[in-house]
Amino acid sequence: MTKFEKAAVPQWTQFSKKRGIDPLGMQNSSVSIYQRLLPGISNVTLRIRYYGLYVWLADHYAREIGDTNAITWQRQVRRAEALYALIAQSKGGEVGVGGSDWAKRRLAETEGNRLDFQEDTEPGGDTHYLQNAWGVFGQAYQSQLIEVGLMDRHTHHDIASTAPGLGADLARAFASSAGELGVLFLRAVSRGWTTRKELAQMSPLAPSGIARSKERDCYEALLLSPSAAAEGPDAMRQATLKLILHWAQEVGSSPRTDELRWSMYSGFLKPGIPWLLSGELERHRLRWAVYQANDIAHVAMETLLLGLLTHLGDYPAGCSQEALIERAVSTTATHLQDPADWGAFVAAQEPSADASDEHHPGSEWMLTRHSSMRASKHDMSISEQCAAAVRVLAVMQRRMAAHSESIASELSALDPQGFRSLLTELTFLQENSSIGFRELLKRLFLDRVLRRHLWVAMRKLKYQGDYTFLFETDDGLIRKRGEDGPVWTGPRLYNAIAFLKDVGLLGEKGAAARARRLLEAQ
């Protein structure tokens, strides 16, 4: 398996209970980092050809229809997406396409040649190919198209339009690639139905159909143009994509998300093989190393939260705060050296040369493996998991000591109250490095976990109306209200890898020759 893949409501409130996403307010700092390092590609933008489809569709709409009524444009978008899903499904079930489940059912349930999608795409209709009112365009792609400069918001109405420059170039290039098939596509969108024969004809329009053409050149320019301003969003995205291609070139395969993020943290391509980078690529790897370290920190803290919840499970009627914290501290400390203070504990750690070493007991990967494996696989008790979480904080503090400037650069602008992060937690540990070790553990469980969760949950209740408390206090007792566990964030790398594959820069054997030339030219 990969290293990552992925109670009753109290009577006094009318709010429905929801799962407490980001229960300690730490995941949002990881999200803030990866949004900066990989803008314009989100976790729900799955295929790059949608970018071309939408700018072409918007350009056609503006020139040939021009209706500023949002419902008219919404109908156009929804019909186009449903038709695109039918094309992709008919071609062979291509992945990453919105409405694919609906398309699969429609193709299986329709006996004749004609496939009608008018009713299922009508705005406000009773049936739908996708529940989201604006389809995958509104749910995923529009914001990213605007962020990368392919589309613009209009000042006088709510319909985004194709942007001049690369947006207009891509619209023309997509139209050229589509040719007569584009005319057929727009005709089917207009009437709200197509046929199986037409779907077969339009199969070259599917996400995998990007050929050597000006369309592909536009995608390549968007992803890797050298003209991006230093430190700007385009430069950040392009540096990340170049890191991916460099890894693929050196290893000779397409990376998985988990091995890529661990490589960017550890500086190793594979066991025993250091990742030799220089200049901007090495600086950018360190930015991603801070992201991974931040994710390790929040996984460690959420493991301590899981420890408190697990212990609370033994007290159905609740227990006192003091008893809960004492139990968590004592059971965790039994698996640690129990040194004089935190500073001595950090000094006693012996980090592995490679943080992703799957065999070294002190590597960050080994110390967080419980968070990505079933309990039957990692065979660790909850107290052992909490001890591993404490150890990984110490190991990471020692490893990242040389990168304090990079940590501050990525995280110092975040409000430390609303955003707990690697920076805030390392600061806490450093400021308390000389207090007794068990007292430090107590403060971790009490201040950084229990009280922090209550603060976060109260904010969500106050401002969002969501009840996300995992435990609550009543008459001096703490009672368990829900379950939670450590969750790694998804940094968009899977989608970036998919985009590079779509345009032929990345394959199963690594970076394509064209990609290698681009890297050598930098």
C-alpha cells in the first residue's frame, strides 16, 4: 500500500452534528502552503483539457450567443459537461471526468441510438447529471481558470469570459484541434441530445485526446513558460512542475504523490540516492519540505487528540480533565526515555539520514506510519502511537533546525491564533524546552490539543453553525462526543502529475524527451 492514499447532539442546540474537519485548526496551514506552491491546479481539477474546453466554450458563447442571462450560460455549461462525460465514457471510461457515473448509467440504460441529456442538464430540473448547480465548471474549474489568467470575471454581469492572451490563444487552438468535431459538439449541445455514432466520432475530444498541436503548446506554455515573474503564482506552479519532472527524469518513472512529497522533505529520490538539486529548484524543494514538515506536525498533534479520545472511551459517564490528562501522560511516557526535559529529549534523538527510510525506527516515516495504515498493519497501541507522535516532533525539530528561515518565510504571515502550524508548535516546544519532560507532555495534551480543539469547535459553532465537538465538558467532567484521527492533507500533486501526463511530458518511464530538454534549458 502507499504511505498515503487518504454521539448525540446536546439538547440545547438545534445545529446538526458534522464531522470535525481540521479539529485542531492545523490542517489549514498546510493548505495555505500548497495553495501558494501549486496555484491554478486544485484537488478537483482532474484533467487539463477541461481548461481548453471551457475557454473555447466561453469564447463561442460570447461570439455566437452573447446572452448575459446567467441561466442561459448555466444551461450551456451543463449540457456541454454532460455531453463531454458521454464522450469520455463511450471512449472507454476515462477517469477524472465530471458526471461519469451518470454517463455510464445513461449509456447502459438507453437501448436505442439516441441519447437525450436535455432534461438532466436543465438548471433547476428534478433530474441531474451532477447535483452541483454549476456543474464541474462552477465546482472546480472556474476559479482556477481565472487564477491562471485563462478567463476573466466581467464587470457588468456574472458570466466569466475568455481572457485575452493565452486564454484566447487556447480557445483558438482548441477550436483548431476540434475542427468539424467541434461543430458537431456545439450542435449536440444546442439541441440537447446526441447519438452513439456521434459519440464515437467525437472521441478525439476526450481528455486523453490531446495531440501534437498548438493546443498542446498552449497547455505547455501554461504549465512551464519561462516568462513567469519570480516568486509570482505562475513561477511557483512552474517550479513545482519542474521538480516533478526532475524527479521523474532521475528515477525513470512517474512518481506517486506520497513518494514525491517524502522525497521533497527528505532530499532523497530513493533509499540511498540523494536528490541533487541546486539554485531555485533546491529552494523550491525546501518550500515543499516545510509543507511536509507542517503536515507531519499536525498529524502528530491529531494523534495526541486520538489518544485523548481513545482514553475517554473507557469512561462512558465522563472523567475529570485532570484524570484524563494524567492517564494520557503516564501511558505515553512509559514508551519514552522520560528524560529531564524536552531539550534533553530532542538531543537524544538520532534522526535517520533519510526521513522516509521505511526500516529505520527513528525516521519520520516510521514514526507516522500509524496514520496511514490499518491498525492490523502497524500493530501499535494508542499509547505507542502517542509516544511515536511525541518522538516525531522531536526528530523533526532537530532535522528542521537548519531551515528556520524557510519555515518563517512560509508560515510567519499566518495568524498564529487562527492557524496553528509547524512554526507555532516549534516555538512552543523551544520556549518550553527546559521544563520537566512530563510537564511538557501535560501541556501538549492539555493546551495544544484539548483546549485547542474546544476553541476551534466553538468557533465553528459560532460562525458556521456546525457542531464539531469531539468532547465536551459538563459538571467538571469531560465526555466523548465523536471520533477522529490523524489525516494528511492532499497537496494537489496527484493532479499536477495527471496534467503532465495529459500533455505528454510525463510517462510511466519518467520524463519525456521534450520535458528533459525543457529542464536542461533552465
